[in-house]
Amino acid sequence: MSMHAANNMQNFEEAMRFQGLVCKEPIVADGKVHRFHVSGDKPGKNNGWYVFYGEVGVYGSWRTGEKFTWYSKGSRVSDQIREHLKAQIDKARSDYKVDRYKDHITVAELSQRKWFSASPVNPQHPYLTTKQVGTHNLRQIKNHLLVPLMDFHGMLWNFQTIYANGEKRFESGGRVSGLYCPIGLDTMNSFSRLVICEGWATGASLHEVLGDFVLCAMNAGNLVKVAQGARERFPDAKIIIAADNDRHTPGNPGLTQALKAAQQVDATVMMPKFPEGVDGTDYNDAVKLGWKGE
């Protein structure tokens, strides 16, 4: 390898490292997509990727969606190389989506087996007593609560497992985006409005106080997807987004994402308010402090 080529490879690796993308295998300048494990990935996942020509390279992470382009100083890249890079990246993205879908299907099949083998929930489960809510058709394996996550066709894809100490975890490799946990399914065919919130306990409290059909999106980043799915599934329903009040977090992501979701689907937003010095961020906290839906 010439000194010029070696310098380019070193500079390309340094550019990747600057973005937090460290490939432990030697960089290959063959113009093909190579995938590698990135810090923060789940074990066995290779979400980091790069394509390197020697004079130009593209790299990024499928997990974050970030993509960066590197050029050697003074290089001129032909249109043919640019087109080849684009084709390689498009193919890699397609392959990655196929791999993810296969993982999602595997987790969905596992989740369905676990759901039907699980037991009814003990109403005295420590998490339920701490949150002061009912069981709302959850299931239980050992001392773990299973919160079902489904799509708008009713297919179960994943779980959020809640442990006795309150720790929460999704099934590794499973789908989460666009999924929700329903609370109040018995009202599904008669409601005129529905409420979308983040966490399951928040949804349980909202249903118990308001009586509405509630969709729990599980996190702020999923509010938009769930709201869009709800609007498509229930075009005439009044939709309320019940935001978490992340007032101590810069940018208040709970409110920010709720407003974004509401704008997308012509919904209204409500948010709990807490006196200065009083802990609390969501409607489960508000109900425990005496909120009655007013």
C-alpha cells in the first residue's frame, strides 16, 4: 500500500472515530459496504457501516440513522463512483431492513407463545401497588409483568417486561415503533374519543379516572407514530395526547413530542401540572396526588 493510500485510510478511520464509530476490523478499500459493531449496540448487532474507495468514503449507523461522507484532500470523485456509492448504500439499507424485519417476526412469535403461557396478574404485584393501579389485562411470568405491544391490526409484536423493582425492558430485537398497549378494550367499539400517552401506568391511571380508551405508546418518541396509526384506524375519533410534563428535562421532550403528534393528527394536548417543589411528571403521579380529571 502506498503512503498516500495509507494516510487516506488512517484519516478515514479518524473521521469515523471522531463520530464515535470505531471499527475494530481493518478498513477495506473495496467500494463495498462493511458492517461492524458500534458501542451502544446490542450484543451481536452490527449497526455501524462504511463504504471506502480510498479517495472517498461514506459511513454511519443504522441504529441512529446518521450518515457521513469523507473525502481525501484535493480528491475528485467521478459521477460513476458517486452512483456506485449510492447503489451500495441503498442495497445495504434494504438488507438491514430485511434483517430487522426477520428479527421482528422472531420476537413476535416468541411473544405470542409467552403471552399464552403466562398467568393472570397478581393484583398485589409490587409495581401495581406502587403505582396504585389495577391489572388491566396484563399477564405475568414469575414476578415479571408483561405489557403487550400490538399494531392497529391487533397483532402482538413485542412486550415491555416490568420487574418488581420497576425496571423495564423490551424484548431484544423486537419492534416497538408504531406499537401500543391498549387499556379499556371493552370500550373500543363505543368510544367517541381516545387518549394517547407514554407509559403503561400513566395509561392505567388515565383510564381509571376518565374512563376513556387509552393507547400507551411507551415513550415520547413513539407518540407521533401511534397518533398517526390511531387517526387512520379511527378517523372520526377525538384524540387527546396526554403529555408527560418533563419540566426538569431540557426541552421538555414529553410536551414537545406530544405537541408534534397533535399537530400531525389534529388532536388536542393536555399535560399535568405540579406545584413548585412537588415531584411528578405524568398523570400517574398526578392521580396519586389527587387529580380527578378536572
